[in-house]
Amino acid sequence: MEITEKAPAKINLSLDALFQHADGEHEWKMVMTSVDLADYVELSTTTSRQIKVTTDSGFLPVDQRNLAFQAARLLQRKAGITRGARIHIRKQIPVAAGLGGGSSDAAAVLRGLNRLWQLNWSLADLAHLGLAIDSDVPYCVYSQTALVTGRGDEITLLPKLPPFWVVLAKPNASVSTPSILRSIPYDQQLNHPPIEQMVTAIKQGNYEQILTSMGNTLEAITSQRYPQIKQLRQKMQQFGADAAQMSGSGPTVFGLCAKYSRAQHVFNSMKGFCPEVYLVRPLLNGLN
Ligand code: ATP
């Protein structure tokens, strides 16, 4: 049997880094949502223990460095499974973009193999396991609007967002997340976005308040190294996005628009400045 799992990209509507734990992990407070730009992960089970990853992307490792491979190995080991898996990743999410593509592929593998191997683990169990792969994996297991705290493992699901459009602009730069995280200046005054206000705005379905609650602590750090981020954000706003900011550790910049005509205008205009631009929407019903 072969199944296909959707692995959607995520954006950080707000992102705050609070402190670094003694083991080097970061304490996060962020609001994430998933959009309808997705990888598709095809999975089938094999009789040998082998995990085999293939992909149509020229940019990805297919060995143990691939997060999808790591997810399959980890689940196989923890669940005591003697079968293996074939994993084919149809890549659509830009790599190293701040859109969580690798984490979402890993989460899709956990959900898919849970079904194929008939493990009956809960999403909470899979999310807990996924934390060992990357701090974004627990969120990606759910891929629904959520407040994410702790090391990325405390997920509080939030209600459906009010309707809006999202323009994603990925400049021609690949950002190393570990290198950005190593340079967070915790000893200096950081810009902390109002996360509680964002949560309230979402609970009330208040689009205007969502816009004014946005913020990303990492944006100042990444844009210092990649000045095109600041330019893209300014362009987005100039072309009429209601608000714009960087996602994750970057470099993708996203703009929100309540009106489709406005979003289309921003999308078309950004194409003149940026090699990869997408017009998407938050997932309406999570992964369904
Ligand atoms: P995050 O915001 O979660 O740090 P990102 O969106 O910035 O991640 P990814 O696309 O997940 O970045 O890729 C980050 C790194 O992970 C790249 O160096 C890439 O080679 C590696 N990687 C491993 N497996 C995958 C995968 N399945 N898809 C994408 N990248 C992967």
C-alpha cells in the first residue's frame, strides 16, 4: 500500500526567543500557522528494515541528514518495528527558507508511518517524539494555527484564523538556522513581540489586531546579514500588503492582505524583485 501525506509550509505570525537553556536549546514563544504551499510525501512500507529516501529536489540529502529519514528511523526504533519504509518527497517548499519544509516532511513521515505501521500513536505522542528531530516538528505534526512554547514542544491549538491571503517572497539566499540562533544577543535588549495580544486577536478573529501584534525577534539578526530582507519587506508594504515580516529564521518575507485583488497586485509586483514568490492562504481546515 502507498499513501501520500501533505507536508505544508509554516509561517511565524509572531516569534519570540526568551532565553537559552543550559543544553543549548532555546525557549520559544511563537504563533504559527500553516499555508497551502506543501511538499507531498509518498510512503510505502517494506519487509526489510531499510529506510530509503528519494526526492525530485536537487538540493536535498537523501541519507541520514534528511529529516524525513531521521523521523522514519526514530519511529521505527521507538515503536520496535521490524519493517522499513520507502519515502519519496515531492518538494515544493523552498529549502532553508524559514518555512519549515524539512520539519514538515519529518512530521508527515511520522503521521504517515503511524498509519502504515498501524501504531495508533496519538498526535501528541508523535509530536513528543518529533522534538528530537527539530524544534518545529511538534508543531508540524498538527500543522494547525497554534501557540508554541517551551522548546517547541508545548502546542496550544488556536481557533481558525479570519480569512486573509499571504504573499511569500523567498530571496536568493539560503539561511543556516543554527548560525542565526547562535547569534541571538540574549544579553542585549531584544525586540519582544506581544504574543499574548496575538493570541487574543486570533481568539477574537480580529484581523486588524493580528496585524498590529506581528513581530519576529530573529528578523533584525538575519536582515543584518541579508539586507535584501529589509528591502523585500519594504516593497511588500509599498505594494499594499497590510503588514509584512520575515518568517522563522528567514530569509522568506511574507505579506498579509485581506483582499484577494490586493494580494494579487502585491504578488505580481513582487515577482519583479524576487526570484520565488507565492500567493497562498492559511490552511482552512488543518490537514484535512
Ligand atoms: P527551520 O525554519 O525549521 O529551521 P527552514 O525552513 O529554514 O527550517 P528547511 O527547508 O527545513 O529550512 O532546511 C533546513 C536544512 O535542513 C537544509 O540544510 C536542508 O538540507 C536540511 N534538510 C534535511 N531534510 C530536509 C527535508 N526533507 N526538506 C528540506 N530540508 C531538509
